[in-house]
Amino acid sequence: MHVKKLVGVVAVLAVTVFGTEARSEQAPAPAQGQAAPAHDETLTLNKGEVRILDAKDITRVALGSQEFADVATGGDGSEKVLRVTGVKKGETTLLVWTKDGKRKSYRLVIQG
């Protein structure tokens, strides 16, 4: 797939979180002339590096582009996790929603 086709496309991942179906949602694009909202946190990973995030209260996730990162759930019992893996040099956004309705935005920076 060509990079040009990926520009502006948001790949949404629906994940199953430990027996509860996680709902997916496409992140709304900012209105024309407005800047994208600030990210709550920046995660910098190398290509192939895996970062583990606590996922015990996650209900859904959205990943801006699977070209640069991969996200999967795992763990058992009290150790429920979200695995973020750097795939290719670039940047994308990961949105995570929790049971209490809050959303957290991660800027994912993947280094070559």
C-alpha cells in the first residue's frame, strides 16, 4: 500500500479486553484551521521495541496508523496489559478509553 493512500486514513482497531468486547471508535479530525488536540503523553520507541501499558480499565482503543505501530492486549488475572510495538519509523496517535469514560491520547514516536 502506498504512503499517499495512508495519509489521512485512520485504522481503527477493535480489541477484546479480557472477556469484554472493546469498542472501537475513529478519532474525530480537528476542524479545518484548528490544531489537533495536545497529547496527554508521548511514547518514544525504537523499531521492534515493545512498551507495556496497564490495561485493567481499558474499554476501547484507536490507533491512527498500523503502518508505524501495533497494539495488542494480553495478560491474565490482575496483570492486564496493552502492548505497543514500534513497527516502522514515523509517528501516529493511540487513543485509549477507560471504564470511567475518560480518554487518554498518546503520541507514538517510532525511531528507526
